[in-house]
Amino acid sequence: MAAKAEMNWLEQCGFGPKVMKRMKVCPHCGTVVDREQSVCPDCGMRLLTKTLYDCYRERHLCCDRCGTVLTSDARFCPHCGQPLYLKISAD
């Protein structure tokens, strides 16, 4: 129950995955716009199709099952218990 209350609080404050999935940020001027827009209303720059949530997921290690952000040394998701199979690069 505490996790649900925390998520509700984040959304009320304008944060959280549901909010991030509805927003884009202009790469030129930084204006926050609705995900349905394709052109920035402030500078006229064409917007990417990626939402703020998509950009966040690209930059952070996340659980494939539930989307929880993970530490670089995690072996299991702390939220759902999913085993994590990290890619090891060959040098």
C-alpha cells in the first residue's frame, strides 16, 4: 500500500512513469510538450517520437519485466524478483 501511495504522490507532483509517458522535451529549447505534438510550439523544431519515459529508459538500467531502475551490480530486480542477465562486453 505504501508503494501505491508513493506512486500517487509522484503523479500528483508531476513525476512518475505515467506522467513521463505523456511528455516530450524539445531537444532544441527544452520546452515540455504533450507526446502527441510533432513540432515545438516555442521554437518550431521538429520533435522526436520518443517520450521522456523512452529517453529515461535508454539512459538507465531497468528491469525488463516491471521497469524498476536498477543498480549496475544488481542480479535480481528488487521489486519483482526477475533474474537479470546483463550483457558482458568482450574486449
